[in-house]
Amino acid sequence: MEESKFCIFDRAEDEYDEKRSRFIAEIYPVHDEEEAKEYILATKKKYYDARHHCFAYIIGYNSDFKKASDDGEPSGTAGKPILEILESRGIFNALIIVTRYFGGIKLGTGGLTRAYREASKMVTDKAKLSMVKRGSRFELTVSYSMGGTIENYFRKEDIIIEDIVYGEKQTFRVLVPEEKIERTEADLKNILGTEELPKFSDLLSFCEDGGRVTLV
């Protein structure tokens, strides 16, 4: 069985303290390396007086682009454990930055590794993860007299309404989860009293959160 993968839609932040050192962890949704670089630069400006801004990111469903940085910490003690948290949890199109304020007590390589891993774990626990699903897009145009019935059906069945276009008629643009395609097709034929429906698109992969959709 294929391992589950996850996206995020919103930034999250958490903080971990270890022997007076502060580890401020932030996670961001990113879709390319330039976007990741912008967040890293903004974080360095925001926490300009911090010693280290370590990070890791994974871009692409198949981890097309991965990068980790220790930013001056001993090699392998920061970027690698941050990246391992993203990989172990199946999170992609995401960036974690952990900013460290030194507290005056050296943690050693083992202590640093544990601290960066724990900070990364905490911020991913706080982030709202959206599991990748499979589904099909579908567009249906109906009369206004049927619009309310169709909209209520989609909402009742948790079918994602991406858009409603109002013209001479109502056009619903929806995303139907794979496991609901066959039933949805049958239900709509019954509701509309027809055997002819527009075609569903080929299956695609997506993440969804509160109606927000991103294809992956």
C-alpha cells in the first residue's frame, strides 16, 4: 500500500526550549524553491539577532527538490533532523525553518540534533495536515429551478464545490473524491431524470482544506 502523503495550506509556529536555548520553528507551504528562499530571507530579517536559521524543504509529490541547511551548526545536527521529520511524516511542498537563540550552554551534537528534531516535530504537530486524495473534476450546468437541489446534494455528500458560475443557467464546478464518483453519477442521473451527463475528468491527485484545493 502506498504511503500517505500530506500538504499544508497555512503557516504554523511553535517553540522549544533546551537549556536556555530557544528554538523557534515555523512551517510554510511552498511550491517552488524561490518561494522557499523568500521565506528563509524574511525569517533571517525578522530574527536578525539569532545565531542560526536552519531549514529543510521538500517540493513535489515525488520529492523532486529537497534541501537542508545547518546554517553554521555542526554538520548534520540541524538540517538533517528537520528534513527527516518532513520525510517521516510524508509532508511535501513544505518548508520548516528553525531559528536558534543560544542560551549560553552548549548542547553538544546529540543535544542539538534532538532539539532541532523536537522543534520540527512540534511545529508539524501544530500544523493542519491535509492528506492527498484522488478524485475527478466535473462540471454540471442546470436551470435555476434545479440549482438549489443540486447544490444541497453536493454539500450533503461532501463533494467539493470549487466554483458556481451564474449566467443564463447555473454551472457547478466540483471535485468528486474517487470513492464517490460512481455513486455521484448515479444520484445525479436520478435527480435530473436523465441518462446523459457531462464526462468526469481523468483522475487527479489533490489536497483540500475547507474548500481550498491544490492539485499535486
